[in-house]
Amino acid sequence: MIRLDNVTKVYEGGTVAANDVSLDIQKGEFVFLVGASGSGKSTLIRLMLRDEPVTRGKIWVAGKDITTLPKWKIPYLRRSVGTVFQDYKLLPNKTVRENVAFALEVLGRPQSVIGPQVDQVLELVSLADKAARYPRQLSGGEQQRVSVARSFVNRPPILLCDEPTGNLDPKTSVGIMKLLDRINRTGTTIVMATHDHAIVDAMRRRVVALEGGRVVRDDETGGYEAVRAAPAAVFVGGETEEE
Amino acid sequence: MSRILFLLKEAMISLRRNILIVVGAILAVFISLSLALGALVVNEILRLNTVAWQQGVHVIAFLNDEGGSGVPIGAHDQLLQEVMGWEEVESAFYFDKTQAWEEYQELFAGQQELLDISPTILPASIRIELVDIELHSSVRFRLEQQTASVRQVATAAESIEQLQSLSNVLNVLGLGMAIVLGVAAVVLIANTIRLAIYARRDEVSIMKLVGASNWFIRVPFLLEGMIEGLVGAALAVFAVWVGTSNLAKAGEDFALFRLEVSQQFFFRWGFLFLVFGALAGVIGSMLGLSKYLRDADGTGPDVPTGF
């Protein structure tokens, strides 16, 4: 589903954010990108989204080489890749429903399609009863669930998450992870950058560890640290417990 | 259809959200186009009036009566034939004493003290239309040589020339003003759109994230600029039309100078100004958009930072 071949990204000023990274992510996988701040996690997410051009190497997303993708085709790539960020990126002047519907409206979907799809995804994130509220009237966890709903409403095959639990307390983070796990079980490939030890250790999914822009570890079912023993997978298959 | 409605809705939301800036841009377009159209109207009024003069009589030679003061019978007709043969003269006709009296009565109708004269004192005249108004001095000189027949020579040519040069100056001024103010309107709209983009940078960023095409992002801003330009131009055309209509009514008493401009003139120029307003809006929007949306594959100013 996603393949990186010897990808290097050097920012202006000479900072090397990704150094000869090669990865192969299969359809339906849940992959954690872990590492300290500055290790290159967010850069990899942005490269996969073609938010930044690579300096060297190739990236294939859903079978297409996105490093040579013409600019006008980038929006089409992004329609097949949902994104969730730490700061939610919600529009404060739109309600929950309008924020989620916005993702379909900009794609030109008719209202007859938008209405049912938005209802369905709001049910999935357990926010159907708060559809008329504005982001400022929601907790951080609820705002992040709106963000997940918006990224998934178009049913993209890939979800890229950059520190989605970074602003949330541990209990709320559990709720978001359960939601992402449910989405992953529908066959959606999820790549999540995080430095949350507890989540990574609990989920027992594939872990790609980065250090100074290099892949230093790629475990099929690993923990945050290579030698750290992982507790039981409490999130898998669970229901959302948050609020 | 839903896409068009969505784009229109987004444009209207943006207009409403930045209402003060939008009003400023509309006023800028309104003022600049009003001045430009006003200059055109003044120019048109001058043109109409000079055309009226130019199509009329340019030179009048008042004649001494035949049969007296050494003017033989038939001298008037002889002079008319001679004048009609001059190359500067387009046409000429004889205006006898009876016609002169009728004209006099018409000109001073209602002013009894002026009409209380003997009709015989009004002279006959030869009225001349020139090939080119600039030739008036040469014709005047030639007529003044006919000292026996010609009593006095009158010409409106100097006034016409002055009006023509004023008209030329106004033409240049009007064109210059239209260009400068038109550019100012475009720049102001560009600035408004930049502010609108800044105000909506989060939305633009999210639109890019969810895969909206660049044109889809641009269209609401282009519509916004077009609406600003159109409204400003429509207000300008309306204001100048109202102003000119009132001027024409006020000028109905001036028999010698027409202040009226045809409806056709307003339809033609009004339409062109509306098109110009809309175009200025679109061009301004494109200029405003170019800086912020040039990087088509970035997610705008709100992208996540750090790595």
C-alpha cells in the first residue's frame, strides 16, 4: 500500500530529516512511527502526503509513484489518504456536522450522499448527539474524534496520523486509539507517528523506530523500546470508553 | 450543481465575514469607475455639443443692402456664387432679410422691448459651412476683403476650437484617469482577497488536506473579487446615470448647450464598465491568490511544523 525506497529529505539549511529510509507497508497494516522529537516521524508523514518533496528516493502510495506526481494530481492523492493531526485542524465557525461534511463538500459530493455518510461516521465516533455543537463546546478528545471522522468520512484506504494523542490525557488517548483500531479493522491502512510509549506498548502492532532520520528498528509486533516488555493488548477490539 | 452552490456559499460567507474590507474594496471600485465614467460623460457632452456646432453654420457674412452704399442689385447672388466656389467652403446659402427677421423673433421671443424694432434694419447674410473648422480664419480674411458687400463677419469657430481642445484634454485625462484608477481598483481588490485568504487560511489548509483541487479552492475567491468588482461598477454606472439625468434636467433651460447624454451611451458604456468591474475583480483576485496559493502542493500556512 505504501512503499518508501531509499528516501532522503534534506531541508534548506542542510538538516537531514530522513536519511535513506526504506519501508514497505502492506494493505490493512497498523504501523507506528516512533522516536524522539526531531527523529523524522512527522517528515515521513508529510512526505507520504506529498506535502514536502523528497530530496532523493521514491515513494509509492496505492501503487503510484508520488515523487513524480504532477502538482495538479496531488489533490487526487489526498482524497485517498486521510490525515489526523495533533491540533485537530477543525474549523471553529462550523459545527461538528459541518466540519465532517466539509471534507465531502470540497470533493463536490451531492447532499444526498453527504447526509447519510456524515451520519454514519458520526455514529462510528460516538458524536451523533453532538453534531450541532461547535468545536469550542467539545473536549479535546471529542475534537480529535471529529477530526478522525472528517478524515475517514470519505472512506480513504490510508490514514496518516501525526501525534493524534499528543494533546490528550492517557484516558482520552485510549478512546482515540480504540477508534483508530476499529477503523483499521475495516481494512484501512494506518500509519501513526507518536512518542506515546504506553499506546505503542499496549497495541502490539508494527513499530518503525527512527533516530536522526534513519530507521533503526522495524518490529512486526513491537513495543516502543526494543528491549521493553509489553503489557497486554488492552485496546484491541474494545469499545470506546471515553466520556 | 451542489458544487456550484457550495462555491457560491463559500464566497458569500467570505464576503460576510470580511464585510468592512469588502465595503472598502467596493467603494474603491465605485469611486474609481465613477470618476472614469464621469470623465467619459463630460467628454461625450462636449463632443455632442461641438458636433452640433460643427454640423451647423461656421461663418456668417452680414451683407450691406443692395441698391444702396454702392452695392448693385445682384451683388449678393454674385458673392454667394463666388463663396460657394472657394475650396474651404463645404456649402453656403443666402439668408434674406425676411428670414433674418423670423430668426430674430424666434431668438428673442417674449422680450417685447427687443422685438420693438423695424424689420428692415436686420441685414441679409450668407451662411457658410466649412470643409474644416480650422480654415475659418482664411475664409474670414477673404470675406473681409469684400468691403462693398460685406458689412461684418461673425464666426463661432474660435469657440468651437476651444471646445475641441478642451475635449481632447478631457479625452487624455479621462483615459489616464481610467487607467490609473482601474489599476488602483485591481490592486485594492487584490489586497482584499489577500486579507480574505489570510482570514480563511485554516479553511484553505484543510481544503488542501482533504484533497480539494486548486481551482476548487480558488473559485470562491475569484467569485468574491468578481462580486466586489461588479457591485462597485454597478454602483458607479447608476450614480453617474442619476447624476447625468439630473444635470440634463437642470440644463433644459440652456438652449445653446445640451447636457443630455443618450440612453444608448449609458447602455454601451454601462455594460463595458460592468464587464471591466468583473474583470478587475477577477484579475485582482488572481493577483491576490498568486502569492498564497502559488505552491500548489503545500498545505498552506497551517501545515504541521517540525519533524
